[in-house]
Amino acid sequence: MAPMPAPTLTHIGGPTLLIEIDGWRLLTDPTFEAPGRTYSFGYGARSRKVTGPALQPSDLGTIDAVLLSHDQHADNLDDAGRAFLPSAGDVLTTVSGARRLGLGSVGLAPWSSTVLRAPGRPTLTITATPGRHGPWFSPPIVGDVIGFAVQVEGADDVAVWVSGDTVLCDGVREVASRLNVDVAVMHLGAVKFPTSGPVRFTFDTSEAAEVVTLLKPRVVIPVHYEGWSHFRENRDVFEPALAATGADVRWLVPGEATAID
């Protein structure tokens, strides 16, 4: 069995992360717009972007595939991110998102997979993992969301798992029971809106700590916890909660490529 490859990760901002692994270059949830704009998330929910990206598409070079957890919210795919998609390789997203986007996007239902192949590189298997972007009643309102498990040919374990925007639900618990994950990229932030009251749409500190405890990854990479007005918990809150799990939690410096060895 081949040793687990160590990825190099570059946090661009929000949920946008460059994953480099064994010659492959993957980008999650492209968001490249400057701060200052207020976006509608539907049903009266609005949020202002307060922090811009550390890098722009022109800084990235070739992208082999985009891992888009969902297309319906601007904090995961803004207008600049949409404009970038045609220049990238495969766009992997939800089934409904692929229908909306077109562009030859690949729609993945939870636990379905697609394979990336290229000469001189190991084959990558990308598997969609389940998530729920809010409470039990939210999917018809909020829409579908998936995470991604990236597995390198010859390795039993998942090299990188990206949670996508989700709360702790049965689907996420299933991820922990089915997959052995080396590096877990977790979308945090405890998203709430004034119009939806106490309803929350992403991991809060207690849920994030529980997921780490269940999943037991070698390394945890927090993303999507600052930079928008709809986040209710930021690094100051998450850092001690995640540290208490005993996990190796690494807070990336935006724009800096970091080898996760």
C-alpha cells in the first residue's frame, strides 16, 4: 500500500481553498469578490462580505477540478467565482447545482463518486459526502449541499475530506463511521440570520468538536469562519473548543501555501 500523500493547502478566504496533492490542483467553493457588498441569501436573509480573498484567479495557475459544495449562496460561489468556472477543469457539485450551472458540470449525489485521470499522476477518486445546510426542515428552503472525500489511488484512507456547509446531522455521522480521514477541512462559523432567529446553518463550536471527536482525523483545517456578517462564532471561539479535543488543528495563514505533513 502506498503511503498517504501529504497535501499542500492554501486558504484563499472563506470556503475557498487550493488543494495540491500528487500533482493535482483542486479548488473548493470559488469566491473572489472584494469586501463591501451585501448579498441576498433568500427569504429576507442578507449578509455583508467584510474580508476579501488573499489571492485572485490570476494567481492560481491551472485548476484541474472545482469542488463546489453548493452553488446557491454567494459566500460559496460569488459572481467572480462563477466567471472563473469555465476556465477550470471539471466542476463537481450537487445534482441540482449541475443542472443550474450547465458548463458540463458533474452532479454528484451523496456517496456517488467520479474519477479524475491524467498522464503521469495517480488517479483521484472524488466522493460526494452528505450534509445538511440547516435544521431537519431546511433542505427544501436552503437547497442541497455536499462535502467531498478525496482519495488517491493506492491509498485506503481519504487524503482530504471537505465538509461543505453543514450542521451535525446523520449524514455527517455516517461520514465518520464510513471513512478514515487524514486531513479534515471543516466549514465553521455557526451561521445565523436575523430573519431566521435561532436557526443555524453551519457547525457551531460544540458540533465541530463532536465531529472531530467522531472522525479522528490526523489534521483539522478550519475554514469559512470569518469574513462575513452572518458568522456568529469566529476563531476566538472555535480555537479553544477544537484544541480541547486534542486534535492537531492548523489555522492557515490566508494566501500562504502550507504543506500538511
